[in-house]
Amino acid sequence: MPSPGAERGLTGRCLSLPPCRIALPPAVLLLGLFLALLLNGCAARPWGDSLSEGQLPGVVKVVETIRLRDAACPPTLAGDLALFFQSPLDSQAIQGFLQFSLPDNYRFVVSNPLGQPLFLLAGNQQEFQAINTSRRQYLAGSLLSFGRRHNIPEFLLHGDWGNWLTARLDLPTAQITDLYADRQGRGVWLRYPTGSGGTEAATLLLVDLTEEVLLSRIVEDQEGKELAVISYRKQLAAELCRQPQEIEIKGLEYGVDLRLRLSAVSFSADEEHYTLPIPPGYLRQYHP
């Protein structure tokens, strides 16, 4: 959204007391509209030129070190989660306790100050269960249909939740199709083909070679358009899995932005599949 100063620069300033208008020729208006669309649709890429052949072996060696380290991390994590959802029409925040087991199994519990559960959610990328204790309500069904009813971008529903959340680099170095220098000198960008058969065609990862952590993930569609930009901050210490404690997802459909803040994170080697028992006497609703 243009700043107030930018708006004044476009419209000019009326010095007379009565209301006034500044008339611009139609050609100028059309030119301004064209430039606005051009600037909004062609944001500069954060990567620059491809690396030279002499740089490749050293970069690939560090990337392989990160991949092997991440592969040794346990598949299940738990921690306190603050989730912030923002769209042009809505803004919400919620806090609770998250359990997540790769690749896509989850349970999220919101409790009152006394530790009594108020809301519980569990499932995976195919189905979900939800319990609202204050309404004595149980809800279950297809995650895809739930997302469509609430205008949740389908790309977000079908995305690689495990890698998005954990920022682990699990793709073999042999699949890298190109390496680029970062324009801001933060590290190196790796390009991978997504190959999932969906709308996404490529994933670009910004790796800090010094700290050996993933800083950003950009997912593109078949035409090179960004489907999501994911940023990672405040990674855990080097002796632990380098789990980021702040995750930001931008560029989603409908102008949706997500921010996640994790704390008190722990890991478990057990792979979990979470389900919620149906409380007796609760109203049951099912959505196919």
C-alpha cells in the first residue's frame, strides 16, 4: 500500500479552500496504471548470478553436511505455539500446545489458565478432528473441504508441512539444478525441482553456509510465480536440531499471511498418529 507521502506525490496538493480536482490527461492515467501493475507484478528476485564451477564443490559439501545432520533429527517435535493469521478481511491469533510428527500428523490443544482444554485439533493432510469443550461439540471431516469453506489456500493445505515447519533440508544434493549468489550476501540459493505433480514446480532454498541453517524457502509454480515465501529465524543452538522458533509464510492466495512462534521445543524419536476420542454426550458433526 503506498505511503501517505507517495499518495500526495501522485495527486498533488490543493492550496485553495474550496474542494478542487487535478485533471490529468487520459494517456498519463493509463501510463500510471500500467507502471503500477508492472511494478507490483515484477518484484526483484533475491538471488543473482549462478555460482562459478569453482565454487560448487565447497557449497555442495556444506549442503550435504546440513542434510545429514537434519536427517538425524527425531521425527516428532512438541512445544508451545503462538499462531498469527492475517488476511485482508480478518486477523486472528491463537496460542496452544503443538505436537507434530513428520510428515504431516499433528495435534494442537488450547487450554485455559487452569490447564483445562478448551479446543483440541488433530489430524493430517487428509482429515481432521476438532473438539470444542465449551460448546460440547465434536467436528470431523475432510481437510480439503474445510479449507475451501474457510477460504484457506489449497496450496497451503497440500504443502510440504514437515519441511515447512522444521526447516530441514532433506533433498539430495544430486537434485540441485542451479546455485545462485544471494543479492544481500546472506548465503547461497539452491534450486530444486519440486516434481510433486501439483501446481508447484520448483523450490528455492536460501542457506547460510556459515551458520549451516536454512533462512528462507520460496516455492514457485510452473510459470515461475511465487506460491509462498517462508522465512526462518531464531534457530535453536547448534548442538540441537536447528529448529527455527519463528516462521513467517507470505505470498499465499487471498492475501493470507501466517506467523508462527515456537517455544519450549522438545523432540521425540517416536512417530505419532494423533486421534481424538469422541467425548460422550457431545454434538457430532461430520463434513465429507
